[in-house]
Amino acid sequence: MEKNLEQISSLCKRRGIIFPSSEIYGGINGFWDYGPLGSELKRNIRDAWWHFMVQWRNDVVGLDATIIMHPRIWEASGHAAGFADPMVDCKDCKKRFRADQLCEEQGKKLIQTGKTFQLPEGTVCTACGSKNLTEPRSFNLMFKTYVGPVEDDSAVAYLRPETAQAIFAQFTNIFSTARKQVPFGVAQSGKSFRNEINPRNYTFRSREFEQMELEFFIRPDEAVELICGKVATLADNPDLNGEPQENWGWEVWHRYWVEQRLAWYKLAGLPQEDLHLYWQTKDELAHYARACVDIEYAFPFGVQELEGIAARSDFDLSQHQKFSGKSMQVQDDRLRLVCAEMSQEAKDAFKAKVVADWTSRGKDAAAAEQFVEDLFLGRYVPHVIEPSAGTDRLALALICNAYDEEKLVDGKGKEDIRTVLHFAPALAPIKVAVLPLVKNKPELREKAWKLFTDLRRDWKCAWDETGAIGRRYRRQDEVGTPFCVTVDFDTLENDTVTVRLRDSMEQIRLPIAELPAYIRKAITL
Ligand code: ATP
């Protein structure tokens, strides 16, 4: 079935999944609210991510940091100077565009020389067709505000454009309290804000959105080499589905996280064939990044990014070390002990090799020497692998993937369309709907209500006693409820219920006592 974003967004509005923000005042571009069912969906996504990334592992801990932080953080991270998109205006119709997107839509590429941009020959306004466009100019995407009552320059602060920086800024506190050794990670989910020039594609590009980010800290390859003698690369065919190994270098760790994240999207219900990996080319990579891959999903409006997974070297922690004057080095006892056993000759040879390697890549020899001296004492600034996902983008991908309009033919040959959201049961906003067959029979209603109050202790449940039972099933199909449990006259006799399954529309009869185990098994990720 060809999926259509308009039909999907209209269902989301009609069934309380997503509303335009501030709609009674005409809405506000780039902001969306999640209604009664959307808020459940988002909570389920966040929880499932947390389970997979934190709870099921022993090498990741969590953080919940503030949205407004010291403005120096954004100087250190590079956002204050460089978190900008090129913007152009049409002088005729006054429409504003992100220059790279405007070019892309016309099959062209924006010309970039250093920090300046130029539109390629023949670029036109996609709204009115005019060639009368301004030169592209940089526009910083961070939302600015003031902390305290005085609105002067010293009080300027920013709403965070990503959650990741707080993890770097809190790195030493976390390292000294979490009792973890490198390699280990810190996960955080929460709101981020970007004053996007052109919010579009429904919630895909919003100005306020949520991210789920992991910073996974690893040893620099030189430390791995000292400890293990040789650094494993992808050419060594490491087992990426097994336990991580001590000899893994950054390249293997990066690939490991790509595989982990793909496995998670599969658990979340996105079919493998709709997920694509886009490896950034050398030209596209940030200067400090060694590799970056985007996990993309085939949305109805095109294949677009869900998550970026970057190998960022020690760039972030080193920047904060430089700007804050606080050391971001860790003490790695395993490394220190290995180095304490090394001969001076072996150390000299190792140092010479690292200095030659660094200088061949245009780096400073003195810095390389200091780095190696620190390694011999078991100290280094950790490198990082960053899987950074968008909660709202995933919610949209899951809704698009789940949406279906099925043509049904009843016993009398009458055709009908069933709208259904085939969510993975673990992520469905409502897990179980309890339906008393009729509402005017107090005994039956009481029995059903008791079942409802029992089940809702564990799962989000719905109660629906109005309308014909078939219509009630359809109402639940539309919001993706995997199980409808009907309490009928037989229930009063033998304590069994009908469980009607969303996807197959099959109905099975189960004893009430077996119901919780049945549901639990089906909704576990
Ligand atoms: P883009 O190139 O699409 O602007 P980006 O590459 O700058 O995005 P990142 O900085 O890598 O995005 O952010 C990590 C993730 O955060 C993205 O993969 C996406 O899921 C989410 N994200 C980023 N910007 C937005 C936005 N404006 N609205 C919704 N989600 C976003």
C-alpha cells in the first residue's frame, strides 16, 4: 500500500496521537504536541531504548541533565561559532529556505568554500520560480534566552541543541562515581531545540524535539595496542554479536554500535528492508570525526535519517578540557600495570612509532610525545562513539510503518476497509482493551471491570463498553492495540475470555488465569 503522510497525520489528529501545538491560536510552525495516545507511544519508545541501551548492559549508565547549561559549553563544543545552516530568501515571494535543501530539491549541490556558501548556477525559488534569491548566509540554530532578570550579554544562555554535551560536561563526575572503567557509556534522553529554518515533513524536522543519545567512551587505539599487543580492526572479522573484546579498536567499536542499533530498530518493528545505512564520505565528515554512518528509514516522503552514529575521537572531551581548564583524563589501571612491566627499550620504540604516525597525519610531535608519556602512566582522554537518535523521528517512522488500510470482504461479499496500526506490541500505546460484551448486565460488567483493574496494574489498558463489539475492535485496531479481551456470558460460567488479536483478527479462548502470562510473553521486546 502506498502510504500517504496526510492520511497518517489525519489519523494521528483524530485519534489523539499528535496535535499541532497551540492550535487554538493558529498553531506555531515546527512544534507538535503528543496527545493521550502519542504520549504513551513516546514513553514506550524512550523506555524501550533505555532498557536496551542501559538496563540490559553492565557498561552503560544514565544521566538526566538540564536543558539550559553554562554558555561556555557551546563555545567548547563549537556550536556557538559553527552550528549554523545556510539560509536564502526569495526577494519576490519572501519565502525562506535552507540553501542546501533548496539546491538538493533541484538536483544541485550548494557550493561551499570554507565558511562561505554560493548557490549553483540556475537555482530558483521552489515556491514561485523566481531567480531573484539572496546570497546564502549563515544562521545559528540555537535558541537564545537570558538567565536572571537582566537582559544583557552576560546573561545570555541557550536551549541545548543536543543532549550530548551535558554528558561530556559531566564526564568527570560520572567517571568518579559510577565505578566503571573505560570502555563504558553514558546515555541520556531528553528535549533538544533547534531553530530550524524550514521545519517540514510533519514532525520529522521540528524546532523542539527529543533525542536519545549515548556517548560510549573507549580507549584510544594506542592504549589498546599497549595492552593487547595488536588492535583488532574489521579486517580481523571480530564477532560483533558476541561480547565486546578488549582488543577492539575504534573501528570495531563503531561498527559494533551500528549493529546494536540496527538490532534495536528491528526489535522496535522496523523491517530491515526499510532501513538503510549511509556512510558519510571523507569530505562530509567533520574534521575530528573518523567515521559517521546515518541509519535511514524509508519514510513516505523519502529515505531520511533516523539516527547518526559517529566515531568522534577525543574531540569533545579535549575541547572541554581546553575550555574549562579541568583534566578530562581517566586513570586506567590495566594500562598502567601493563606499562609498568615494559622495558625502556620497548617504550622508546613505541613512542617513536606513535610520533611518526601522528606527524605523518600533520599533528604536533610534542603533543604526541606527551600523549605517549601519559599513556605509560595509564592516563588518557577517552575517545567516543556516539549513537544519536531522534525520539520523534522514530515515533513517526513507527507510525508510518505500522499504518495500514486493509481491504476486507465479509461473509456476504461486502467490502470494507480496516485502518490498523501494526505497532510492535511492546511499543503500542495501549496493550489491552477490556470489553464487556454488553453493558446492561451488572454481573458481567463487574467481572470485566475487575479484570480491567487487575491488568492495568501492569499495562496500559483501555475500557470500552459502547457500541457493537466489532466496532469496538476496529476502534482499537486504529490505535494499534494488540489485544482485545471480551468478557461474555460464558466468562460468568467458566472464567474464560475471548482474546481477539489485532494483526490476524483471530479470536482465541483463554482462561483468565492464563491471560497475564500470555500477554507478557507477546509484549516482551
Ligand atoms: P539534519 O541533517 O537532519 O538536520 P543532523 O544530522 O544535524 O540532522 P544530528 O545532529 O546528528 O542531526 O542529530 C541526531 C538525531 O537527532 C537525528 O538523527 C534526528 O533523529 C534527531 N534530530 C535532529 N534534528 C531534529 C529535528 N529538527 N527534529 C526532529 N529530530 C531531529
